[in-house]
Amino acid sequence: MKLCLGFFAATAALFAQTPPAAPAAEPDPIKTVVSRLDLEKYKATIKGLTRFGDRRQGTERNRAAIDWIEAQLKSYGCANIERIRYDYQPPAGRGPAPNADGGNPPASTPGAAPAGAGRGGRGGRQGGGTPRGIRAKTGVNNDPNLQPDEKLRALNTPPSVAGERQEVFCTKVGVTHPEEMYIVSAHMDGIGWGEAANDDGSGTAIVMEAARILSSPDVQTERSIRFVLWNNEESGTNGAQAYVTQRNELQGKESPAGSGKYPEPKWLGVIQHDMMLFDHGMPLKDGTMPKTQRPEADVNIEFQSASKMAKESAELAWKIQAANEKYATDYPATVGAHMTNTDSGRFQDLAPSVSLRENERGPQIGNGWDPHWHQPTDVYATFNDDDFRLGLNAAQTTLGAVSQLAGLKLKQ
């Protein structure tokens, strides 16, 4: 009897023991990498770019800014830094007038949506049409006297001169598929007699911050990532076109043969960033703008539904939107189908291409939702931390997405 009681007691004690704890889940390496983004560092990069004024193409201040960007990329450890060189001659009729680049190509450019086209898909209006409500005029300021800061006015005074142009890029080489890559890009030139802090210092800083973080020694990716800072965007996306002209036919070709090196990996996708800070809503009845970000502020991810790669571009856009849901801290992202007037448009028939912006390019920016666009007020001091945080959320969105797409891992 005692033996039976002892057996039952031992059995009960065995079953009463706490089951072993499940092994701890491995930390998400992409979340770790995205957490390395920092608001103050993002702001500091924009501030550094504004030292060169509007960075208008074809000027000494533009060339000095390119040198500064390259030096920053080197300091991050970003490898394979190169420059694209090309000749730019303003089209007849635009002439060498001070600070008059002629702006971006009109919305009638083949493959571009008309100004006022609405956002398709989730998170926006179906089809076309312009938003109702009050609109404000937009355009390029060419009057230096509207810039009250005398030092900035003097910095921006030397005009654009035709001739050689340069733009810089660096590459994170993939360890498994170096022959394939994603392009993360923004344009570094501006116009309007300001500092081009938002257009496009905000996008340039996103690309530079992504390059800084992904160049860390403990980061490796299966596929390559190229970080490109375009020039000549304001004159008609000429820098992006020069890149396509020079390098499209080189895609995926090993050089030298047998070296395992691919000077121009196959383009798996282009993620462009163009104006990331200001989403205060439409103008008020008196023509002024709300002073703070609107409650519905978001990151707009646009693709071009009329392009040859529309299906693939839409898929890329939704993957980036999903990364926003997972990794962005403050602002959501929405997807639209009317990408236009941006450097990624030069790639849209060749590779999946998207553009990240503060607002929809056609119906919102085109109707005056950003009064600082190409104006003397596009200076660092105009924007507050909520504005900069919108840009940071765009950086979180892109960094999370491209890390997933390129197969990021952290070395142990």
C-alpha cells in the first residue's frame, strides 16, 4: 500500500512541475535596423544641405553640395562611390536667365497623369478628379527680392551655367545576388531662392540616412541596394534620364567576366523621395495654411498606372505600404496610381518604380497644399518637429521595405 501511495505521489509531483518555457523569439533584425534612425540626425543632414542654399543645378553651390554629399557617404562607410557625368544644355527658349530652370516637364508628358488626378486604391478617391475646396496658386519664384535673408540671397544669386553636370551614388553590394538591386533615390538640386530644405533636402536626407545605416559593418543584404542623389530634377529630371541612358543596357552584366562584379545590377525597383515634410492640408478660406500637420497627414506612395510596369510598380507600392504599417511610428502611408513629375518617372517603363511624397503630386501639391514649394520660404526654419517627423516616418517606411526586399540580416 505504501509503495502504491509513493508511486502516485511521485507521479502527481511530476505532472505538477511547470512546463519548460518556450524559446524566446528571435528579435526582428529589420526592426533593429529601423530603430537606428534618429530624428535629430535626420534634421542635421537636412540642415547640412541648406548650407549650400538652393543647390541649383549648374552652379558652384550645386557642385559644392555634391562634394559634401560624397564626403558624408564616405564617412558612413558606404562603398563603391561613383559619379555620373553628363552634359546639360537648356532647351531653346529657356535661356540662361538667373534661377529659371523651366521647372519639371508638364503633366502632358507621355505616361504622366494630368494635374488633378486622384488617388486610386485603398486610402483614397477612386479614379480622377480634383479635390473640392480652396486652391492656391503654385509656381516657381524667380524674384530674388522676395528672399529677405541677404546672405541667402547672395548665395543663390550666381546663375546656372550650361555644361557638365555630375551626380553621386554608392552601392551596398548583395552577398548572394550582387547582380540584382533596388535603387533608393532623391534629387539634391532645388530652385526658388530658398534653401530647398523640403524640396528636396528632406528626400536627400532620407537616402543619406538609409545609406548610413545600411553601410554599418554588421549589416548584410542578399541583394544590392544603390543610393542615388539625382541632379537636374528641377530642369526636367535630366539627371535621372542621363543615368538611364548611360546604364540601362549594362544591367546584370558581369564585368570583368568571371569577376563576380556587376557594375550595374538588374533594376528590381526604384524608390524615389521628393518633398517629405509638409502635409498641413488645403489652404484655408483666407488663403493661409494651417500651422500644424493635419490629423490625416500621411506618406503618399505613388506609382504610374499608365506605365508599362504598372502591375509590378503597384505590387512594390503595396509592399512599401505594408512596411509602413509594421515599422513607421507616427504617420500611415497610402497608395496612389498617378505618379508624375519625378525622377522615378524615367524608370517607370523599365522597372517597378514608385515615388514617396508628402502629398499627392497632382491634386494636392498642384493645388497649393504646400505654399513653400519652389518659394523663398523653403528654408530649414520654416518647419517644426512634427514636419521633420513626417520625413522620418517616410525614412522608416523605406528602410523597412528595402531591408525586407533586399533580404537584410545582421551579423552575429
